Amino acid sequence: MVNFTLTFPAGFLWGAATAAHQVEGGSPPNTWAAWEQMPGRIHQNQRAGLACDWWGGRYAEDFDRAAALGHNAHRFSVEWSRIEPERGKFNAEAIAHYADMIAALRARHMEPLLTLHHFTDPLWIAGQGGWLNPDTAHRFARFAQIVAEELGGGVTMWCTVNEPMVYAMQGYLLGRFRPGEGSLGRALRVAEGLLRGHAAAYAAIKEVQPDAQIGLAKHQLSLLARRPSWLHGPARNLLRHVFNRALVEALLTGELRFLRRTVAVPEARGTLDWIGLNTYYRFVAGFNLLRPRQAFIEQTRPRHGLLGPAGTGEIWPEGVFEQIRWLAERTGKPIYVTEHGVPDADDALRPLVLVRGLRSVWDALNYNFPVKGYFHWTLADNFEWTEGYDPRFRFGLFACDPQTQVRTPRRSAELYGEVCAANALTMDMVRRYLPDEADALFPGVPVQRAVTLRPRS
Ligand code: IFM
């Protein structure tokens, strides 16, 4: 009987990831709170409402829960529109609130990883054209500078921008996020704006805190080519380049190459101390002549596999290894898994997704890829953007009812807690949480034998 212990390196960061608008509640003057007012934009016209009431102070009890489970780190974001509700006017109370949150993490021996931009913009930024306006990158850098000056005493790990390609594509090409547009050209210009914002914020934070560790969180899709691959393979490669790779390449080269357009962004070159990986799904990509607006590329769900809710793809935890590998080989930088998780209110899939995802991280470490931490998405059920509080999109280790504010741990919280506390995943844990799948997941066949026994054709 196999009885392994997959041990992680000493000092490995274990935690969960959250984002301000999804957990805080209290309607800040930002673009999402405004978008939620528009009929038909969010599942059942819901609004974030109280969310997890972190603005009301419930972050403290949630940090207690995380600390009790052995988390030694937490990724969260600050809300730009609260800190700078009007151009150039910074709100001392909001800054004090985030200082308290950071102190609360430190008091619980949890390392804060602070994200500056997670999908929301102050209304005054939207009013000046958002990330299509070149001035926005400078405004963002000024905001980053103030945050670094005010909060840098307790933070050394900074994430400038969360999922810039998701923000650009969902808002400006697919129309699912504000401003609900359908233009590939504008989506790519927004991505360029966010890249410039990242670079400007990087420089601003380094001015204040030279030893800051600064990165961004990149959403990566695992992509199969539709058959026949000689026809659809190039479409897959193009999507992979545009969505997964172009922006990362630009951080290394200072050139942003999208389709036929190459833009010089020299200020972005070398602005990466680490890179964050957010990954969830696998899709199939192919050519479709009916999709001229999307450069004739269509992205669909695979027919088989562990399928996520409608509108998502195949739940594919092995993508964690695949994406770490590309990011590590291409950038040579330390890697944090800044998000990985699964929407699963019943917790029927999460233990399996966790075990497969963590095995992927461990595999990557064994290839000497420099993975430094893992942040599960997310701590407690929260406001899932366009999906609102749709029960099919509950990502929390804890269930959270936004009306009653009652939290209930899911079994996965305990499983993940055991991993964090032991700094290891063991076969004993896998057997207890996944009794039916344990032996199939870890058959204990030495690689050498598995290779020798592969049937010849
Ligand atoms: O909830 C989101 C998060 O804000 C960004 N990454 C994906 C998560 C799950 O959809």
C-alpha cells in the first residue's frame, strides 16, 4: 500500500486569495457598484450588498478562521475608489482600515500579499476613459505610491494588477464586465494600458520601498486544439499567444506583440520580481469564420471531463503544472499560485481539485520550478462578478450566506488546513478525504515500470 508524504519547501506560503469588491460590501464609488445598478448585467440583477462584510470588520473573524487552519499568508486587495474617491484626494479612514487589516494579518502570523487593482476602478477613472486613457497609468502609479507610503510598513509583497487580460477581454470584447463593449481592438488597447499601469506602479513602489517584491497575477487558460489540429492548431496557438503569453513576454522584452501590432512598452521591461498564476479551466480552441470580431477564434468547452458550470470550461487542475512550467521557463522568476479553486457549493469536487492541484504544484517543485506559495480561491463564498451570488459559483473553503453572514466550513477547508499545518500532502489525508479516488490518483506504480509497461503500437 502506498504511503507517501509530499513535502513542500520550508517557508512555503499557504493561504487563500480574496478581492476587495467581492468581500467588502458597502457600495464603494467604483465601476462595479455602478454596473450592478444596470438591469440585466448580473445574475438575477443581484448586487454585492454586504458581501462578507469585511468593510464592517468581519475580516477579523475570517482571518481567525484562516489562521486556525494553519494559513501563514493571505492575498487580498485594497479598493482604489475608497482610498482615492476623487482624483488626488486620499481618504485617511480608508487607509487606516487597510492598515488595521494588515496588522490583523501580522498579529496572526500571516504574510500579506496586497493587490492594488482587482477588476474595479474609481468612477472618476472611468469618467476619464479608464485604461484607454494614457493618463490612467500615471494616476494608478500615484495611488500605488501613496499606498506604499502608508501601508508599506506592513507589506513587502505587492501584486499590481489582477488578471489584466480577463479585465480587458471581459469588459471590452465579450461585454460581460463593464463597460460591456465588443471590440477586440479596444480590448487590446486596454490590456496595453494595464501593462503600462503595472510598469508605472512598479517604479513608484520601488521608489518608496526598494526591497519590495512586486509582481502581477496572470490568468492562464489551458487550451486544446479542436480536431483536426492541422486546421485548428494555429487558432489555438494564436489564442494562447494573445491571452496567455503576449503580456508576460512584454514584461521581459518591453514589446507588446498582439496579432499584427507590436507596441514598444520599454518601461515594462524588467518590472517583475515574481509572477502570479491564476488558473482554473481547460478549453478547446478552433477557427470559426463566423467570429470575425474575435479574430476568427472560437473557444468552447471540451465534450468530456470534469465540466464546470455553463459558461466555464473543463475543471483542469493539471493545468497548474502546465502553466507553472511555461511561466518558469519563460520568465525564470519565482512563482506564486495566486488563485486556484473550483465553484462547488456542495464540496463534491473541491477535495479532488485541491489534491490534484497541490500534486501539480509538488510536481513542479520536483522539476525545480521555483514555486513559493499557493493561495486558494477563495476563503469564503463571495460576490462572483457577473454571476453574483449564483449558487453554482460558490468558490469558498467556507460557505458564507451574505444575508445572515453565517459561515460554515466545507470539508475542503479542513483538508486544506491539514496540508497547510503539515506543509505536506500525505496519502493518509487523501485516503480520508477521497477514499474512492485515492488509489487511482496515486497508484504507486514507479515511473520506470509505467513506462516499460506502456503497450507498444
Ligand atoms: O472570482 C474570480 C476572481 O475575482 C478572479 N479570478 C477568477 C475568480 C473565480 O472566477
